[in-house]
Amino acid sequence: MSESKYAAAGVDLDAGKRATDLMKSAVKATYNKHVLAGLGAFGGLFSAKSFGELSDPVLVASTDGVGTKTRVAARLNRWDTIGHDIVNHCINDILVQGATPLFFLDYVASSKLDPEQIATVVRGIAGACQAAGAALLGGETAEMPGIYQAGELDLVGTIVGIVDREKIIDGSRIRFGDKILALPSSGLHTNGFTLARSALADESWIDPIPELGQQKIGDILLSPHRSYLPQISRLLEVGVDIHGLAHITGGGVIDNLPRILPADCGANIENGSWEIPPIFELIQRNAEISDLEMFNVFNMGMGMLVIVDEETESLIRRTLGSEYAVVGEIVPGNQKVSVNGIQA
């Protein structure tokens, strides 16, 4: 059979079908009793019957992408982690408002479809969804020659979750004297990679680096974005009164923490009160980046900030053990963040 005109123009429908076949079992493994239609349907169907268990159910939605972390995956030809990145990033974005994830939709695009590559990415997405109890309800795999460069891949996701209105966490109850706790990140997560790739361009990404504890830069950069759903769920289950949650993504602690602070509140972060992963020190030294910019670009080892009153910490310690650090407190400050006296 001769090659189709569409394939000759750059779009291979057969490759798309093969990619779907390769990912099918992983996607269906995320389904639960609420999924009425998923892969193959024009629109995913998710039953809302269980919402009646909540007194005033509120849907919470978020969309995000993994940005230029895909270029790290391309350089190392490793595609098994970025699917986890996009799901966990989105989970954390709705988690800060107290929402539980319901379902996820993905968008994967490239200039030319590589079925095995796309299936590997989607299997990662499905694995992260399954771990969170969320259904991978649908998505789009797009082949777009002329839009994306050869070898490039774009990955975006949308999540929908639910929370009872009375349990929404919005930062409105944050008060002076509240403690700021940090749950550690697993690395850069999904932000700051354009600067990181530039700073690390002359380093070997495949050899062990002594100052990184013999870890390889490539392994560190591709470490998946951590989901904080297990930790926050445990805190809520034991009755911890969380006043505020901040997911530290693009903009670092400088831009993200003020998003949940009341107008008269600021935050003081004490540098040295948590462990900064050495990858950040290497990036900073190589590119001669100021402390202020580092805290305005990267998470610096703090993936999620939890704000609680001082009396609550003993319960948190019993629940999470050493999984967190007390890194600062809420002070008067007009939504400003200070890190060891450095203020944006």
C-alpha cells in the first residue's frame, strides 16, 4: 500500500493508533466506579452521584505544563518520569485549597509521533493518577509538524478535584505568630529548568558528581515532582487545623507564599532551618545567581509550605515525624516574604 498523503505531509494516523494501543491498559487501570466513559469516547464521563456525600460540594480545577523539563528528558532520552511530574504538579495545585483529585486529562504533542515515547509518557501519567486515586479520563495526542521542532515534546495536564465548601483552605485564617512548615521537595520539580539547563550546560549530566553525593545531574533533574497528597491527607485525617497551604512552583517562595497571605500578613523564612539540596548550590555558583533570584525561581528544597498555629505542631510531629521542617513564621508585613532579611 502506498504512503497516505496525510502521512507524507507529516501526520501519521497509524502511529497515533499504535500509541493509543500501547497506553490503553495503563489508562484503564486508573478507572474506578465513577468512570462511565473514558478512552475512546469523544468526552470522558464521570459520575457525580457520590458528590451528594458532601454538604456543599465545590469542584476545583487546574491546568499546567512541565515546561522545558521536556528538554532534559529529550537530552537523556528518558521519558518515564515527566508524566508523574504533570500529574503531581496539578494535584498539589488543587490540594492547597483542600481538594481531593477526581480525574485528570492530558495533552501530549510533538512534531512527529513516536508511539513508544508517547506511551511511556502516558504510562507515567497513569501511574501517578492511580497512586492518587484519580482517573485518567481522557486526553489528546497531537502530531503537529511545523509547530514543534523535531525531537521536541510538549506535555500539559488538567485536573478536576472536589472539596466541601466549609473545608476549603484559602489562607483567610492565617494570623501573626502562625508557624510555617516546609515539606521537602524532590528536587527542582517542574520549574526553573531554563535557568538550570543554562547553569549546568558545561557539566556532565551522566557522571556521578562528588558534591551531589555521587548522584548524576541527569537523574536529579528528572526526579519526579513530589505529590503531597499523602502527607496533607494524613494531617487532615488526624484533625490538624491547616490555616494555609502554598505550593512552591514558578516564582519560588517569594511569589507563591504571598498568594495565600491576608493583606496585613507577611512571612519571615529563616535560611538554614531546612536542608537545601546541593543541586541548587551548584546552579547558583555556576551562573552567579543572587540569593533573591534563587528564591524567586526555584523551590530551594521546599515543595509545599504548611501554615498552622504554634500549638498544632506537636500533633504534626506525631503524624509526620521528621518529614518536615519549621522554617519560619507569619509576621506583620503587607503580603511580603523575607528570607533571612532578604525581601523582594
